[in-house]
Amino acid sequence: MYEDLLRLLENGEPSRITVQITGEELMRLIRETAKEFNELSAMKTGEDEDFLQKKEVMDILGVCDTTLWLWAKNNYLKPAKAGRKVLYRKSDVLRLLETKEDRV
């Protein structure tokens, strides 16, 4: 549901939208929004933490999109999502790069 609302808004639908949702759906929407806000805030205030975009990580580590998805699923390299953006902590990527070089 959350993704459907975002899609409506991003596609330039009329600015006045009427939505019927249950209280439970509203609470889930509020929680998801608060979670994204907190993640964005943490990224902006993390002075010593840099983030990389998915394409940069794929190029640095020499892996494809599917590999990153599998790594996230297996908690090997977790992305820090901010809305629809998928970002990775630079420190995590460098750690993986070092372990990859150690194995060579």
C-alpha cells in the first residue's frame, strides 16, 4: 500500500487524493515513514560514516545486483535504505574488499 501511494504521488496524480485505509494500515504507514525518516536522519548526522550507491558498490566489489541482493538476504552486506534509495556503508564495503583481497 505504501508503495502504491508513493507511485501515485510520483506520477503526478492530482494533488487532492482521497484514500480509505484501516487504522492498522495507517499505523503501519506511520511506522514505515518514521523508520525511513530515522534512517535518513542517521545518515545525515553520521559525520564519520560515508555511504555508497548500489552501482558504486557493484563496481568496487566486482559483483552484480543479484549478488548484492543475496548478500543482503544472508546478512553478509546489509544496505541502509533511505526511501527508495539503496545505500551501503563505505566501511562495510571496504571491510568486504579487504577480506576478498586476503582470500586471493
